[in-house]
Amino acid sequence: MNAPDREFDPDDNFENSREHEAPLHDEDDEASVEALVWQLLLVINPGDEEVALRQFDGYRDAVAAEGGDEDGSDPMARLKDVIDWTSGFHVEADDPATFIDAVNELVARWNLSIDWGVEDVGDDEFLAATDVPELMATAYDRLREYGYTLWTWDAGADAHAGWITLSRDDDAVRVLAPALGIDVRPGSDAF
């Protein structure tokens, strides 16, 4: 065993103790991504850890099906299908009727309903005169009244996607989503 290049100094307060540490391994990165995904699932499933766990298992299955490598991946691409119509929505940009149906389905789990501003949300005239960003802003405003926040994440120009959280978890979403590489905004400011 070779002696260190420099003499031991008990007063260095471990200043140089990191110089021999190995860099983070992919396993650590995968674990940290999984931990962030788990936290996000808990936030978008307020009060329903069972659903979050089922979705987490689905996420892990998707990772395993792709060879188990998180490196350079887009977690939202895997989560999108796992959470759709249960904890999130992903609709075509030109499909306001499906957006209304999806959000109504999501809020039903808390026994809430959205006042969309018309008596019949299936009315062709209403649907032709509105778009998903406008409806998203309406849902955002109505949900804030109940203590919830509608979020949207960047799903590209052809789609709108997002989830709903408790408003008290807004800061958590602002930390978790960017940490996972997800560009997220409040629903009042659609992509």
C-alpha cells in the first residue's frame, strides 16, 4: 500500500476528502430519477398513494421494457401513458371536447365538477367557438376555487397535456418537474 502524496493534516476539516470519491454512477442517477418520479406521482395523486404506486409500477415496467436505462431519457414520455385519464390528460390540440371529458374525469375523483360557462359542454357551437387553452384557463380558475391547480406540460405543438395537484403543492411541482426535465406551467398559461 502506498502512502498518500501529501502528509495527513488533522486540521484540514476533510476539505480534501472528496478528491478520491468516485463520480456518481448511473445506478445513482436512475435511483434519483425514480425517486423524483415517485414524488411527482404522489403530488399528482393527492391522497391516493395506491394509485401513485400502481402508476410507479407502470413507469418502472416501461423503463424495464426499454432496457432499464434512465440515462438521457424523458421520464414524461413514459409517464404520459401511465397517468392518462387517471391523474393526467394528453389531448390533441384541436380537440376541446376530449379535453373537457378528460378534466371532468380527473376532477370526479374528488367529487368536483367544473363550470365551463355553458349548460351543454357538448354543444357544437360552444366547441367550435373555444379551444383547449381557453378551456384550460377556465378549468384552472375553477379549480383554484377548490384549492387545486391545473398544470400543463409542454407536449409539443399538436397536443396539450397536464395534471392536477393540490394548490399547496405548487412549489413541489415547480421543483420536481424541472428536475425531471419537464417544462411545466400553470394551466392559465398554456403552451
